[in-house]
Amino acid sequence: MDEYTEFEENLPEARTSGKTDKKCPSCGGKISYAPETRKLFCPYCDYEADLPKEENEPEIVLEIPIEKADQTTANHNWGAEKKTVKCKSCGAASIYDATQISDVCPYCDSNLVTEENTEQSMAPQGICPFEVDKTKASKLFSDWIHDVWFAPNDLKTRAVQGALNGVYAPYWSFDTRAMARYKGQYGIDYEETDSDGNTTTETKWYDCSGMAKHFFDDYLVPASNKENAVLIKMVEPFKTAQCKPYKPEYVSGFSSERYAIGLQECWKKAQEDIKEDEIDNYIEKDIKKHHKCDRVRIKTKEVRFFDNKFKYLLLPLWLSSYRYNGKVYHFVVNGQTGKVEGDHPYSWIKITLAIIAVLAVLYGIFQILS
């Protein structure tokens, strides 16, 4: 029996390991996962405890071969009773503990939310727990808004921050070995001097061909199609090497978005992105490795993928918004690294003055040179 067959057979049991009602044994209050201590914590009586460890609990998140996807994606057991709340405004489907009360969407702050059936919410294989707590995330936002370029002078004092929501965002992670057969050219520069003594740089091109290889480890594709997906992409990367096998305790006190884009669609996107944006770097390196050259051209390439595996991961984000002059702006904080990205208003007076200053400098340089 290989490790993947064994993993699939034990999947339901693995998902329910460490099941908890998340009630404090000391005072009966609700306990949550605390990023700063990486323990379960009760804010009412300061009780804390390590996360329970079950017998035969896996130490790492196993990748699953994509050809076995149909056998594994049928699992919907999150290890604790859940409910799904869907936003009528932006369409986000967030997953909470069944006893958790939420009437506001963590993505757009809309209160147009309705409860839905959670039976088809696939449980994740792995999770990167929060390392940045709510207090630190709020401080990072304050620092960020203080330093944004071309913002109105009163932005930091008049911006009214909304609720800061800890959300686990859904991602498909792929491991794949990409092999690219290519045809191209490498160029060697040389100098040529004309009859007037003017020297120019010319390039002589030579045909070449070969095969480039690269192993892509944890190539992430977000499984969300939200309007703020651009902001979420900007706070990457995540430290996926620190992902843990999913346990319900990690999401205690947080919400988790249900994936909106399926495995096969995201795998197709991963292949397209690697072909268009990633593999050219390795082709260029391969050409330069075999030919001492100054320049490279890629004419054709044929890319194939082998040993393709996937993981369904939950990655931590702090999401919020703020208001300025009656308009709402969104921001995101990476729950692992603390990287902040967000929308903000611009001061057109500052932008105009900056343009005038640049033009004045360029005019001064032109006057000196002339």
C-alpha cells in the first residue's frame, strides 16, 4: 500500500481528529486559536492549552496525484460542525463554526448574508496557521496608511477603520515537473566602427535548441474570484513550507472561505501561467548555460508536465476596509508575513506638484546640456 492509498483510506478519520466543541474547561467561554502563542486561548479567564495531538496524526501535508483527485475531493468532513454564510453583495461563501454568529461579510462588510447548506464544502488538506494576531495586523495597517504615497494629508487621522476579520483563503497548491523543448537563438554582441569613427554595438545570432527542466514546488493558484483578489495576490508569497495538516482547532475563532474555483480549472490555469510567465526564465538559463552569449531569443517551445500533485490549502489573511470622505477602501494583511496592501485615495494636488517638480528638473538638465 503506497502513502497516497493509505492517506485516502484514513481521510475521514484524519479530518475528525482532535474534534472539539471549543468551550473553555475552566469557565465555559468560547476559546479560539491565538496566533501569538499558537495555543488555544480563552479571553474570559486567560485559560490556554496546547492543540490536542492525536495518535498517528500526520506531521506533514501529503500531496495527492491529480489523477486521483476524484477519490479525494469527495471528503467534506471538516472535523467539527460547520455552517456556510453567503454574501448576496459580493458572492463570498464563508465557513464558520456552527455556533459562531456572523451577519457581516468579511470581504466587503455587507450585512446581506444568508445561511446555506455546508454539505458540499470540501475539507482542506492543509493549513498555514495565523502568525500575525489582530493587534499587530491593526498596527501594520496604521503604519501602512501613514506611509502611502500621494495620499491626502488628513488620511491617517480621518480614515475610519472597519472591523478587522481573520479569514482563511482557499488555494490550490501544485507540485509539477515541467519540461520544455525549445528552439531559439543566442546572440553575441560585437562592436563595429564606421568610416567616421563612430562605434555601434551589433549582435550576431545563432540558432539553438534544447530542453529545459524545472520542478515547481507549491505553485499557488487562488481558488477565489473576489473583486479584491488582486489585493490578495499582492500580499503573497506565503510560507507554504510551514503548512500543517488541517485541524479544526486552527480555524477556531476565524472564518474560512469556500473555494469558488475547482481543482481542474485551477490546474489548467497553473499550466497556462507556467507556460506563459515562468518557463521562459529556465529556457533562457539553459541556453546561457550551454552557450556563452549576450542575448537570447525564444522562437518556439513545447511544455509538458509530469508527476503532477495537488494540495487544497487554507492560507491566513486579515481583511478589512476603511472609510474616507464617504467612500470605502479595502486592505489586506498577510496573516503570516504581515505584508500589507490596500486601496487608498489620491491627492491630485500632490500628484500635480510632483509632475511639475519632475518637469522642472528635466528642464534644468536640458538647459545645462544645451
